[in-house]
Amino acid sequence: MPLIKKFDGVNFSEQMVSELTPDLALLGQGFRCKRPEFQTFWKKGRILREVNAHTSRCWVVHCENCLAAYITLLADRLIATEKLLEEEDIKYTTFPAIKIGLLAADERASKVGKRMVEWALEYAAFTIAPLVGVRFMTVDAFYDKDNGYDISGFYQKIGFMFVNPDEQIPPIHSYRTMYFDLKPLIDLVTRLPN
């Protein structure tokens, strides 16, 4: 009889994303992600502490009481190296944004990371943007030269772009800042029937 792997056969594109509650914070036993510090953040309670301190909000995808992924969102500002909205006669170089603080996915949960980011983009465009001015989603895409880890390619496939495309590789910091223009999604809200 073949060994059944955790999350086998689960279609994460259909899994519900839930806001973190104290009950859901108990999930995480056996959570395995490529970056061990993201497991530690969860297990040692850092995520819940940040939520309780109102410095970020967290959402999770779980399946049969097993944590598949989590994402944190927080307020941010995008500082651009160029005038991104000059064509719209907006001459700023600093813009309101929502930031993906942490994104962690169990390595056995196929495509759940993509599900979380796509959900976050829709949440920002459809829920947050109608209430407060926000134009972009940002992320500091982690780069770890020593371990051959560069998550920026994942974000590029979703449509994120580098704030500074000419930034040196390896970057000065352990990340490269990226952004996603939410306006096409926000515009969908105004075109949807009530």
C-alpha cells in the first residue's frame, strides 16, 4: 500500500482562506517550509503576538487541522525610484501600499503559496481599497545567496515588478523590494454589478 503524503490530492485553489484566530493559532504541528525561520515564527508565537499588537494581520489556509500556509499583511508605503504614475498625472514617488510581511507555505502543499498571494491581492483590491487609498501591494522578496534561495521569481510570475530593476545581485540587503499595481483589480470592483 503506497504511503499517502500530507495534502495529497488537495486542490488549494479552492481552499478557504481564514483570518487567524486563537483557535487556528494552535495549528502548525508538522508544518514544514523551506525557510525554517518561518516555522519558528509560527511555533514560538511571533505571528500571534504581532496580530495582537496590531502591527500586522494574518490569514491561514488549513486542511484537516493541518496548517498549509500563512500570510501576514500590514500597511506600507512604496518608495519608487521613478514616477510610476506620471502617465496619470500623478507625480509622486511615494505611494500608499499594503505589504506582504510574511508568506510561508508547507512544502508539501502544492500551489498554496500562489493561492495566498492571489487571495491577498484580491482582498487588498476588493476589501481595503474601497475604504482607504491604496494603489500597490509590496513585498520584500527574500534573497539568500548562501543557500541559493531567491523568491523573486515566484512573485514575478504573479505579476510583481522590482522597485529598482537595476539593483545589484546579490542585493545589499537580504531582499529585493517588489510591487504589484492593484488598479486593474480595483477597477474591476467599479465595473461589477451591485
